[in-house]
Amino acid sequence: MAERPRAAIGSFTTGPMAIITVGPASTRFQLHKDLLINKCPTFFAPALDGSFREAQELAIDLPEDDPKAFVLFVDWLYSGRLPTIPNEPKWYKLGTENHISAGLLEAEQTYHILYYMAEKWCLEILRDRIIDRIRKFHDETKTTVHPDLIIAGYRNTSERSVLREYLCRAAAYEVSINARSLAVLRSAIATEEPGILVDILAFFERFGHLEGMENPDDAGGYDFHVASRKQGPPPRYEARRPGREAVEKAGLSEEEEEEEARMDAWFDGSA
């Protein structure tokens, strides 16, 4: 189902409320029916505006979804934005590279789970915003994605998922800069999701190794957005553009400023 034309949020917060229960403990959320249908028509419109029992009761049960990730969805639903992932400097070591601590790993994992949900619900704009947050987190912390999240990403996304593409590139980058990580990734991934290693080899065959790159985001301006994926394959990896560091020190990067403006226009109904 195509996304419906957007309007200001106020026009969707005066109607009836729907009860959404999430997770095995049935965590309860009370949300505006019309807003759910407008922002997520592919999933919520048939359930809340059709002939199903859920539409009569204005109640939906999502026992397999994650309540913490759903809280982030609700934030986005009503504000059009996602909070940034915490980036306190707490690391553990994989080989000689920094990786996030268990607490921050859980925080990032929630965003990955939200991406699985957004992909299932055909929410392209939300998927783009999530990948922006994940990339920003790893760029700021100078970390790479934990193998557990790479495995989970492959298990929970489609073969052509943009998140899966990002995870493959993150793993390829880790292998390129740290030979010790190859053994770690091989033991962690090969027995769980061997398709990852196949994708890494295909990546190297197509793009070459990533030596000299600062992080997996040095991708020639490719933003890992759904719309960008539809336009064709990403470019070869390139070094950071001159001047980008100065822009980032001043606040948002050029890409983030453009993305914020685009999201504001979309959420306010002017796009």
C-alpha cells in the first residue's frame, strides 16, 4: 500500500484511541487510531479500519514485537523524530578495536529491532531515520557493529534489506582493518549465519578492501536510505570529503541538516 499524503499531526489526534499490546507481557499502549493509520497505513489501516475483529474492538495484539522498540516507534509517531542512541565512552575490546559495552549494546539493539518492525510495516521514512541514528552513533563513538547484531540483522531482515547491506559493510570494514577480527567474526558468524561470510566475500570482490577508511560510512556519499537503494548500487568507497570534519564540529553534518529539514517538512505536512 502506498504511503498516504501527510498532514499536520493535530488533525489525527482528536479521534478515537486504539489499544496496542506489545510483547509477551502485553505492555499496553493507548494511541490515536487515525494517526496510526496515516503514518503506518500498510499495517494499521487494514487492522483498524477494515472488517477485522481488531477494527471493531480498536485493539491490536503484537506479542512478538519488542516493547522498548515500540516506545521508540511511539516517539517517532507523535514527534516525527527519534532520540539519539546514548554514546557514553564505555567499550570492550574485539581484537584491537573499540566496541560498545553491554549496556550500550542493548540500547543500539533496540534501534535494530525497531528497524525490523519498520521493514515489516513498510515504513520507509522510519527506516531511513533509524539507519541515520545507527550510523551517527558509530561515527561518534568510532566503533563497529557487534557480531551479535550482525547475526540478528541477517536473521530478521529480508535479503535486499538496506540494514543488512550496512551490516555487511560494517563486518567487511572490521575484517579489513583488523586481521584478528576475521577469526572472531568467523567463529561468531559462520556457525550462526554463514550467508554473512558469503556477502563479505562478494563485497570485497565488488568494492575492494577498505584500508585507509575511517569507518564504514566513508561510502562516497551513499546514505543507506531506501530511496537511494532504489536508484541503483552505491558508489565505491571514498575518503571523507574535505571540510566535513569542520561542519561536524560546528553541529550537524550537511547530510544531517538536510535530513532534519526533509523530516520537518514531511511531518508538518508541507512535503
